Amino acid sequence: MINNDRAAAIHEAGHALVGYVVGHHIERAFIGEDMEGVVPAGIAEGGVALRLVGDWRHAVFVGVAGWCAEEVAFPEIKADRGQDGEFCHEVLRQAGFSECHIEALVDWASTVVREQISKRRLTLEAVADWLNRYRDIDAETLDALIQAQATT
């Protein structure tokens, strides 16, 4: 049985880690009362997805990262795409892709991100451990955790 707090921590750690890897500064990641939350730097709530990271690929990579992290950490599950899936579809629509190509692009991004998260599993776990314990991580702490794992 999967612990919901741990799953939420893994999910948000995935978003934060992939945001960091694609070069987008994550200001804060947290587990709120609704069990979710990553705050990209400089983006107000409801900001346009393509402004999030400037490139549709990066936006989709960050978007799929939550469920990909869950699937890496809990291989026995098939994670629900939910709002993150809707976000990815909207990014791709805004980028001009037709509906017939969107699901294939989301699947492609999921494969790429799952592979990258698997390579960074210890970093994912370290960020998730922090989130599980403190429910919140700022940019400075996220950077320190990622850098510490990179040197081990």
C-alpha cells in the first residue's frame, strides 16, 4: 500500500527536479492541504503555460514529471495524469499541435522524463524526503540538495 503523503512528496519532487534539470528556476515546491504545489519563479497563478519555461518541450517535461516520478518510485502503479495531463495537453495546443499528435508527444515526453528521473532516483528521494518532513522546500534548499546528490 502506498502512503499518500509519500506519493505527494515524490510527485512534487519530480516536478521540482525536472524543472531544475531543464534550467527553469523553481522558486518553491510544497505539499499543501490539497497535497500539491510547485511555484515557478516569476509566474503568477494562472500564468500562461508557454511563459512557464519558454519552450513547449520543457513545459511538457515539467508537466509529466509528477506522474513519471510516481511510476519510478512505485513501479507497481500506473499514475493518474489528472491536472498535469490537462496542463500538458494545453501547452501542446498553444504550441500549435493537433489533437491527433498531442497524446503521442505526451507519451514521448513521459518516456524521456521517466528515464531521466530513474537516473536521478537518489536525488528524487532526497527532495521527496525533505518535502515529506517539512512540507515545503525553497529554491536555495532545492539547489543544495540537488548539488549534494550530484557530488555523491
